Amino acid sequence: MKISPSTAKGVMMAPPSKSMAHRHLICGALANGKSVINNIDLSEDIKATLGCIKQLGASAEVVAGEGANQIIVEGAGDFIKNGARGTDPVKNRLFNCNESGSTLRFFIPLAMLSGSPAKFIGSQVLMTRPLSVYETICQQQNIKLVHVEGGIEVEGKLNSGIFEVPGNISSQFITGLLFTLPLLEGDSKIVLTESVESKPYIDMTLQVQKEFGIKADWENENTLVVPGGQTYLAHDGAVEGDYSNAAFFEALNYIGGSVEVQGLRKDSLQGDKVYLELFKELAAGNAKIDISDCPDLGPILLIMAAALNGGEFTGTKRLAIKESNRGAVICQELAKFGIKSLQEENRIVIYPGKPVKPVETVLGHNDHRIVMSMATLLTVTGGQLEGVEAVRKSLPDYFERVRKLGIKAE
């Protein structure tokens, strides 16, 4: 794709939150009865979750609308809860997670409700993503979790109890347990043994579970209490606007644009709403930013540092285990713009400089957030961007949206 220097102007409705959509759909699948969920984008990750809830015995009907969609979920709560006691609604279950790390980590413990075999498949990169938390739990409870050719096989029934989990790993593991533990017979606790990172994502899970009638909460800053024997209740709702993706449109305001982003809840629990403050810090100069609680903002923050006044970022180690090694590939691509950087294990420095038009093609590395971040910088310099189809993972209409704002992308 050729992107020419251009300035964004106009009003942009924030895309629906992919993170919240996953949570609404899964809670609906675990409930008894019908849940109507509005404002959902059919990104590749959401399609993966829709496929996986069917493997639990639930069904989902997509009602297409202008912009976002409505999805009607017929929950399988009784089947799933009975499955926890030995009756599995679906045999030979095959969970295709495509490239969605959230889907994989959310559904592995749910597959352990019945004890019957399940296989997880997905992209080659996804199958290499760390699963150490679940591997440890499975060893402790004598549950089979093995990597096989083409995927991961799980067999065995999860039991309630005390689950010690490092707090400084992906919150997706904790959310997966939070979905599952209320359906077990006994009470459980999740004890986070390190300082908690990405806590906002855990709070988002608790918020949606509460809407579906589930009680789970923090006992203290490191312990979650989850009573067992609960039942998810059907619930109609709407997915709120997504701060993670809205950041790509807000960023355009700091490189000469004039974009009003609408449709975001000011009282949202989304941790990524911090971009409103972090962009200001980058514009002011001498920014030192810890992204431990907002790793998904990492790519656009690094790019905006390159476009503005540089910056120093800590808490960057988890960028290495996303769809690409995000820290490494951004530093690699920024060199094409003439921007110098330094990458260490948990720290990245973007040195101040004026980006120039790349002679070489800028690569998207099959990573949706890399593509959208690089596209943002290319609106300043112009240049060629390869691999733009990766946006289908989270925001399929990204380029349609920026064209409506006046960005020249052909």
C-alpha cells in the first residue's frame, strides 16, 4: 500500500472493544438462555471466539448492522455445568483459535470443565505463545496438556482450589480461570505471587461477569476470591468503545490532524484509556513511560515517540510475545525512517529525530498493531507499507476509516 503525506480531519466513532466483546460472548455462552449483545466488530479474533463457544455447546447468530453487528448467543449453561460433572455436550471438540491469544487462553480452562478430550489449533505463531501457567496447573491436578503436531491437546477435569499464578504474566490466564472457576463445585482463590500487571483487564472481566450474575472479587490486592457452584444468567448488553484502537485515531491529532474521537465511556475500566495522558507526555518531551499495564499501547506509543520528541519506555518485555516481537520489529522499521533506538530486555529508548521518507518498504510483520502504527507515521513521511491485511485481526475497516478522515492510502 502506498501512503502519501496527508492530514486527518473529521469525526471518528471509536471501534467496539474487542476485549469486552470476547468477555460478553463467552459469558453469554456460559449462561442459560439467550443473550443479545450489540456493537460487535467481526474481526478475525472475534470470529475465533464465536467458533469456540460452539465447541462448548452454545450457538451464536450474527445480525449484521450498519457499522457494528448484533450477536444473539444461545447459552449452554446447563450443558456446560453438567459437563463439569461428567456429561460433555460436544464430542471430539476442536477449538480453532486462529491467531487469537485471548481465545486460546480463555478457552483452555473452559475445556477442562468436562474432563473429556479437546484439541486447540491455530496459527504457527499462536501455538508457540507461552502457556506455562496452565501447564503448571495441569501438572498439579494430573490433567493432560501436551503440545502435539498441529496444536495442543487437553484432557482432564479441573478442580476448585487455590491457584498460585504470577501476577506479572498475561492477564489472559487469570481471565480464563475467572470464567471457569465459578462453575466448579467448590470455592477457589487465585493468588497472584508477583506484582500485578494488566490489572485493568482483570477488572474488565469481573465487571462483565457481574452483569451476567457471577460473584467474584478481590479479597486484597493480590488475591481473587471465586465462590463455586454459581450459574451465569443471560444478559442483554452492548460492547463499549475501544480505547486500544481509538488511540490510533487520537494519535493523528499530535501530527497535525484534527480528529474528534467519539463513543468512549469516560468511566471505562479499560487500562488503555491512559493514552490520553501518555500522548501529552510524549508531546511535552523527556517522557519516561512504563507500559506494564498497557502493553497493547506499546506500538503506537513507540511510533509517536519517533514522530514527536523521543521517549524512554520500561515494562516492554511482554512486547516480545505478541503477534510479533513488537519492540524489536518497531526498532527495525524505525531505522528505515532514520530514527535511532535502543532495545534492552525490559526497556526501549527512542531517540529524538525527524522521521524521513523510507527508501525501503515498511513491513507490517503480520501484526495488526504494527501495521496501524506504521501507517500513522507514514501519514507524515509517505512511503510503502506491506502486509496491511493484518488489520483484519482486530479492526478490519481501519483503512476505510482513515481514508474518510482524508488520509491518502492506495
